[in-house]
Amino acid sequence: MWTVIYIAPNAKTAERIQDKLTQEGFLVKLRQTNIAKEQYEILVPESELDEVQEVLKDILHSSHRYPN
């Protein structure tokens, strides 16, 4: 089962996070939300949830220090 781990504010951010998680070896899907057209859900398999959360935390932390 796929689980939402993050809701990105736009497609560019969602794709950046997807690329970094994929580079780390995780399966990742993006899905546009029904609430706001610009927001994207980032989904991963439930079995990888704990590992992905740790990597995601690092990705989000580094993006605040070094914005694109």
C-alpha cells in the first residue's frame, strides 16, 4: 500500500524530492492533490515509511539551508 509522506507546495519541489528519494533507492510516486492544483502528494510504499522519513527529514533540512 502507498502512503503519503509529504505534500509539496508545487511540482518543482515534488519532483526534486522524488529525484532525491529515488537516488537513495526508494520507490516514489507523485499525485496532484484535489484540494489545490499546485500541491502534490509524495507517496512511498508503507513498508519503506520509517526509512524514507529519515531521508526526507535530511532532504527538507538541506533545502532550507541551500534553497534552489
